[in-house]
Amino acid sequence: RLSQRKDPLCFLQAAAQMHQSQRCQFLLAGEGPLESQVRQAIGWLGLADRCQLLPFQEDIRPILQEADVLVLTSQEESFGLVLVEAGAFGLPVVATRTQGPTEIVRDGQTGLLVPVGDAAALAAAMDRLAADPALRRCMGQAGTQRVRQLFHPVQNTRQIEQILLEAAEKKQRTL
């Protein structure tokens, strides 16, 4: 979503500040109230030759299969499903240190967390991953393992069922 809450302008500022920027291709997917500003910023920041803006994607899998890193710049993010999706595809992530990302991403292990709105820190984290394929691979593998452990649908369903059974048993005992 191209909105203030998702802060795509911070991402573009960081992309422009990267030392590795010339070696990178940037892809933003989404629509929203900041779309015209995002398009203008891509031009102003000199990113037009390496930054593409796509409309909202129902199925993000083809993009994740081709990506090297996923970047999430949200000012607030209660969960961040795209971070879990990135982990399932073996992608390291760079995300802002907000609610959901701090629960999903292990800083330095499955990705890198940066302060909200800090384009310089974001650029440094993106540079670090752009320059080190081995680190990307290691973090991506760790992300996949973490997603399998914490977000596996069958395993999570069983845990929820167990909690509900225990709650029902407890209620029966108190009646």
C-alpha cells in the first residue's frame, strides 16, 4: 500500500542513499494515496532507471521468487504477513522496528531491523545485504526455518485446538 503508514518515500530515500544502489533493481508493489508522490520521487531521486512501480498484486509469489531481499518500511505494522511470506521463500528482510516485525524478524539472524523513518539506517542495512550474497543466503535460510517453526498452518491449528480444548475442560470443571 502506498500510504503514509507504509512509508514508501523513506524506502526511496534509502534506495537513493545506498552505496550499492547502482547494482540494484527496486520494485515497489501497491497502490494508494501516495502513488503520485512515489512516482515523482522516483524521478527526483534519480531512480527511474532501476525502480519499477507495480499495481497491487493479488499473488506476490512470483515477485518473491525473483527477489533477493524484501524491505518493509512501515511506521506501524501490527503483524506484517509479507515478512512471513518472504521467510517462506527464503528471503532475508529489512524491516522497521515496529510491533509485528520485531516478533517475526530476528535482527541479525533472519534479517535486519532499523528505526522507523531512518532512511540512512535503512540504506545501510540494504547495502549490507546487497553486498553480501552469503549473508543473504544464511539469513534467508534462517527465515525459512523460523517461519516453519512459528507459522506452520497445521502446527498452529493444532496448538489452537489444544488451547480451546483446555479452556473447555477448565470451564467444565468450574461448572
